[in-house]
Amino acid sequence: MPQLQKVFLVGPMGAGKSTIGKYLAQQLQLQFADTDTEIEARTGADIPWIFDVEGEQGFRDREQQVVEEMTQWDRVVLATGGGVILREENRSALASRGFVIYLHATVAEQTRRTRNDRNRPLLQTEDPGKVLAELMAIRDPLYREIADHVIDTDGCAPRAVAKRLMSELR
């Protein structure tokens, strides 16, 4: 098993990064952190509000600063936002500072998991499935570019994915 002291989870909305990350952190006896939660804590505002007021660019600037800092933390499982890989600086920080796991979920599964979630600004549209498909076309190659390991999360309970990850990484 690789020496897992810094594990960074990447993947699309609805892949289970935060939930699976908590289980994985428990199994690895590491702390769990989430870039979106950290951004919200620092700004005192939720992600949709940041998108509304600052736009996606403003959010991505905040995200880049948080990624730069949090990827330097020790003994952490870090869940990242789905768009974190859009910036080269983030991909570089993630790939060079820890073990990157791409939690893959199909567009159909993402659509199912996020259909009632109002906290995802990019999905507040008439056709969220179309948006998710467009995002996947752009982002999937970037997730794969920096991934040390890829695991499919479709149809799996988060705890089961974390357990499978542990056995696959042994």
C-alpha cells in the first residue's frame, strides 16, 4: 500500500468525495477536510452566495488559495470541489503534494444524486443533466491527468467505496 499521509479526492459533483472522504479518513486514521467547507468558513457565506456575488471567477480565486494552503497540511484526506482541476495551479499542487484519487461517477448517477440539491450553483438550470454531461466532457480528462488511482462510485454506498479503496490500495 502506498504511504497514505495526504490523500486528495477529486471528481465530479455527486461522486461522493465528502462522504467517502470521511470514511476513508477514519480508516486511515487521518483528519478529514473539505475545500468547499473551508471556503465557506473563511468567508462566512455559502458557495451559492459566493457565486452570486463574486461569480465563478471569484469563487475559483478563493478555491485556489485554499487548495494552495490545504495541500500542504499533513495527515489529511482532502475532498475538493468538482471544478478544482480547472486551474493548472490546483492540478499541480494536488498532483505534487499527495496521493490523488479520482472518484468517478457517470453523468446518470451524478444527475440522480444531485437532483434535489439546491447548493450547486452550476446545476440551477432547466437541464442539469446536460450541464453535468458538458462538465464531464471537459473535466474527466483533467481528473485522469492527475489521478494516482481511479475508482467508480456508481451504485455503491460511500462506506463500501471507502472499504474497496482500502483493499485496492493494499
